[in-house]
Amino acid sequence: MENYLYIALGMLLAVSVHEAAHAAAAYYLGDPTAKLAGRLSLNPLRHLDPLGTIMIFLVGFGWGKPVPINPYNLRNPRRGEALISLAGPMSNFFLAALLALPLKYFFMGYEAGFGAVLAHFLAVTIYLNVALMVFNLLPIPPLDGSKVVAAFLPISWESQLNRFQQNGWIILFGVIILSRILNFPIFAYVVGPAVDFIQSLIFLTT
């Protein structure tokens, strides 16, 4: 039960930072839509998606409401959308690196008391941020990685990409449900090695 609390709190923090970073990047690049919608905030209530929140408590992983973006406000729409998409995963990387500092230098090794509780929470939150980063960089709509990849593809592919973006969530959700039914963690096998490598890199370089 205690571990579920750490996961829920860690995911709320990770998702809030992730979505706020999207909003901040959009505002910096000329689109105030997310700011006007109140999404330029670290308040989790601004970013919670009902289904995504339920999934946090059911499976320990979830998502926030998509940040509204008007590409026509961007100085360079294709590049801008890619940078906005990339801002979310990168914010999770930097948050993980930031949290690694107190864990590594102040709380590592605690086996009891408040120090152990904080160490466990930090470790879980670091893992979740790295996992959220890697997962979102997969090139499957509506994940951020699909929009980053789209910026490097020919403009002539745009109509096909738009259709794929609109229907990609069906593929994503179908894979998640199938993995639960078969009790086979598909995404764990896909992103797990990358998450472990990035975590070890963070602790090695901080």
C-alpha cells in the first residue's frame, strides 16, 4: 500500500512537470493557448486526465490532459510542435537528475526512519520520471516521440501522418490492454533497458 502511495505521488509530480513544460515551451515559441487555459502551472489539478489518473492507481502509470496548442501561433509550426513535444520528456529527465542529487548525497543508505521514507520516495519518483520520458519518446501517436519524428519526415507525408496521429491512440491503448490481458509487460521490455541505462547514467554523472 505504501509503495502505491509513492507511485501515485511520484506520477502526479512527473505528469505535472511534463505537461507544464509543454505549456511553457509553447508560450516561449509564441503560442499563449496553454497559458490562457491555465496549463502553465505545476498544480496537478490543472493537468489531471480522468482516465489517466485512474490508470495511475490501477497500474502505477498514467498520463495528463493534452496541452492545447495552436500551431498557427508558432513562428515555425513543424519545428515548434517538435520542440514543444520534446519539452515534456526533457523536463522529466532534468527533474530526475535534480532529485538524484539529494538521494545520492544525503539519503542513500538510510534503512529506517524519515530518511528511509524519503530515499524510497525519491528513488521511485526518479524511476517514474525516466520511465515517463522514455515511454513518451516512443514514435507512436499520441506520444511526444511521434511529433518529434514527424518534424523530420517529408511534408508530402503530412496528410498520412495526420490520420495516423488521430488513430494512433487506438494502437497504443490496444497494446496496453493486451499486455494486461496476457500478463506480459510489453512496454517494460521495450523501455526497460533504456530506463535502466539512463538511470545509471544520471547517478554516475551527478
